[in-house]
Amino acid sequence: MVSTDGTYAQINSVAITGGGLCGVPQIIGLPWKLVATSTTTGNVANVGFSVLGANCGPSTISGAWSNATNTLSASNQPLSGNCKVNSLSVSPNPAFTVSP
């Protein structure tokens, strides 16, 4: 959902994918907030997980925004609680374009 003033998109649901222990973390801190910092960069604020009772985050993750793919991508981002997000890919639905 994009805010009425167009300054951010609200992330209401998150999916964790991959093998191994990817089903263990529980998402916390929703809604997360996606904010474009330029036409090619952005932040996701309030990112957090709970892993076996230990909290990771909430923290802000910075990444690269692509209007062409409607995706914010980030990798190797630290979270408070001595945790790290290996890879993050945010694709808003419905898609939107960041303009200058």
C-alpha cells in the first residue's frame, strides 16, 4: 500500500524463502516501511525477525531500487541483535515508479 501522500509504501506481509532453516524465523515489526531515498536507492524500516525466541531488529535496511523491475534489493545487511539479512528483495504489489 502506498501512503496517500506518496512518500512511502507500507509492507504488510513478508515471505521467507530458501532451504534449510528458512521456516524458523518469525516476522516481527510489521508493517515495514519502504521509502525511496532517490530514484535508484531506498530503505526498508522496522525490519525484524524472531529466531527461536531471540529478536533480530528492528532495523533499517538500505538497498538499490529498480523502476524497471519494481524491486528493492539488498544483501548482507546487519540487524540489531547480532543478526544479518543475507538477501532481501522487495517487490511492491501493485507496482509503482519512483520519480525525481
